Amino acid sequence: MPTLFRLRVICMEYRLVHNCIKVRDLARSLDFYARALHLHEKRRVQCGPVTLVYLGDEAGSEHELELNYRLGADGGHESGAGSAAAFGDTGNAGSTHFAFVADDYESALAEHRAMGCVLLENEANNIYFIKDPDGYIIEIMPKGHFSMTERGKFDED
């Protein structure tokens, strides 16, 4: 006689709350993210030799960027994400990039050019990429960019 299984469906909602990246020089990374993307420190947690700093944006998004700094002989982690490998740079495996929407895309691009952190400009797709001090790649796109409107996240004003 076949056994009947009762299927129990659980509706679970998940919400993305932060991305964590390892950094070699906490002060340098905090300065970069404050100047380049206007992120500010929301809180700091000390876990033994590891300092976790959570950064938030000016818009008050729930999503945070967590900087993971480990005090060690070299002052920090041995290496960053190595995400620059996606752009021909050799490094450790890691995230290819994360992205930010800029309300004033042209001003953001000019600011990042002045900082000297622009890695790649893709005029055809109206995006560009910057590189942080640890080699992480950050995509910058304008509000209303096709990759956001397709997901229903932003509408053109």
C-alpha cells in the first residue's frame, strides 16, 4: 500500500540586509566609501580581532555594506575580494561586483574621475565601474537604468 505524504508549504520571506567585504585598511576603506558613495558608518561591532563596520547610504536603505577588518601582522586581511579578476586583473576568487544607483549620474562620474577610481566606462550601456582600495568592483548606474526598471525597482521621473 503506497504511503501518502502530506506536503506542508511554508511561505518564507527573505530580505537582503547586507553584503560583507574584507578590507585591508579600515580607515582607507571608510574614507573611500564616504567620498565615493557617500556611505556613512551606522554601527561597529568588535568580534575578537575582527572589526565589523556597517555602512548605510543617504537614502536610508535597509541594505548595508559590511566592512570586515581583521587585525593581523599585515594590518588587515591578506587580500581583498579579487573581484577585479572579472576585468582582467588577477586575484582571489570573489564577487564580480555590486551596484549603486546615482541620482545624478554625470556628477557622480565626474567625481569618480577626479578621485581616479574609475576602472571602466561603458557608454553604450550608460554604466561605469569604480575600484575600491581592496580591488572590489562597484558598478554605478543612473536612476531609471534598464536593469533596474526591468525589475520594477525604479521608474523614470
